[in-house]
Amino acid sequence: QQQVKQSPQSLIVQKGGISIINCAYENTAFDYFPWYQQFPGKGPALLIAIRPDVSEKKEGRFTISFNKSAKQFSLHIMDSQPGDSATYFCAATLRNTGFQKLVFGTGTRLLVSP
Amino acid sequence: NAGVMQNPRHLVRRRGQEARLRCSPMKGHSHVYWYRQLPEEGLKFMVYLQKENIIDESGMPKERFSAEFPKEGPSILRIQQVVRGDSAAYFCASSPPGLADYEQYFGPGTRLTVT
């Protein structure tokens, strides 16, 4: 019940295309869903996050779509650029415990070809 | 303001040796998290500490692993009698005190190789 399932494992997109990464969760108590971006040799960095009371959040070229009834959420990267090539992790957590105990998906390795 | 610092960045240990991983949180941050990333897997929560207190260690293996965050100095993740299965990247993250809404800032990780 604590798992977050992420797909696809890897993704190749042409420059200017749309990258879509999907995640699904089981625990309906999760109430915060962040996405992290990780470059090789670096730690993950928060990209964008959403709470379950909204269905979509957009920040620049990055959009999270959230479907509470289906227990699914996805990251869309519009106008993908070679600099977006990285590994992306979705995550979920319970904030009412007083701290963020993040449960991560297995990651998606994105390659944006020039 | 320097980010989260971790050292060493790479650590090689023979089976049976001890590994000590250090994490210095960002200035003003008093909450530290440790995560482990096995090859081709996502990060897995290990332990959450505040200064001088372990708050949640539900992700820590019961044996050989311990963590501390003393009043002064960095947080330490200690692995005794390492085995090959301990080979992984270990990340720490820190956040400010207060509400759980605050972002966790991750360090660059320590890559442990057990030979």
C-alpha cells in the first residue's frame, strides 16, 4: 500500500515534443505529490508538486495532472529540451504526520534528442 | 548559503568493514532525512532525525545500521560489517523546522561500494 508505481522506465522524446510520465498509488491517505529531477551524480531536486485538492498545476513547461478517483498523477513536459534529459521521480507522502516521509517511484530516465 | 553537504562522495569498503557517511544540513535546517537508492531503483526512506533525536527509523534495517544527529556537527549514518548488498547511493536531505510543508533539499549523495 505504500508503493508508488511509475512508468515508463525510460523515454526518448524529440526536441520540442511532449514528455509524459505516469504514476499510480494505492494509499488514499497520501496528500502531497512532488516530482523530483535528478541529473547524473547529483541529488534529486524538487521540480513541481501538487496537493489532491486540485486537478492540475502548471509551472512553466511543467504540468502535473492529478486524478484522485483513479489514484493517478502524471508529469507533462511541454516543448522538451535536451537540457531536460535527466531521471524523473514521482513521490507521495503524508504531511499530517508532521514531516515528509517520501515514498518514491522507481524513476523514469528521459532522453531528449536534439 | 551552501547546500546540503555530504562526504565522502565515494566510499569503497571491503566486506566486514564499517562505513561512516556524513551529512551537513543547510544552514538553519534542523531536520535531516536519509534515503538509500539501490541501482535502477527509486529512493527508499531510511530515517528521519531532528537534533539529538531519532523521530522515525522505520526504514532502517534492524541490524548493522544506525544514525545520529548530534547537537553539534553533521548527521552520521553508520553501517557496521558492510555486505555487498549495502552497495548503493545514500542521500541525505534537510528541511527547516516547523510545518511538514517545507521542501526537502537533497545532498549530492555518497556512493558506497562494497568489495
